[in-house]
Amino acid sequence: MDLDNCHAQANCNNIIGNFSCTCKEGYSGDGIVCDPISTISNEKSENNQAVGIGVGVGIGALTLFLLILLILFFLRKNVHFLSHNNF
């Protein structure tokens, strides 16, 4: 006969006149209430980090591309200016 009220996913340690409950691996709580430990939040965090890195790299590449276009535009404009002023 069980005299404890440990959760089904907990280990019970019966001692004289008392008991203690400890949640099994993969569960968290006080032993009377044990909830599954979610790995989804860790996966979401890793996915969010990967998306953040991808967005950062994409913005960096776009900025570099625009900077190169701007430099080429001004170089072309300066060459055109120099050829008209007979330097």
C-alpha cells in the first residue's frame, strides 16, 4: 500500500514516518508534481540564433555590395570630371 503522494514520474524514498519524492530524469518539479522538461525552447533558441546570424551576414553582405557600388560610382564620376578639365 502506497502512503506517499509522489508523482508517477517520481522516485519515492520511504523513511520511517515520512517519505521524500524526487522527479525522474527528464522531469522537473518537487516530486509531488513533475513536469516534462521541454527541449523545444532550446531548439527554438538555437534556431533564433541561426536566423539572427543569417540576417546579420545578409545585411553585412548587402552593405558591402552597396559600398562597392558607391565607390565605383564616384570613381567613374571623378574619371569623367578629370577628362573634361584637361589635367
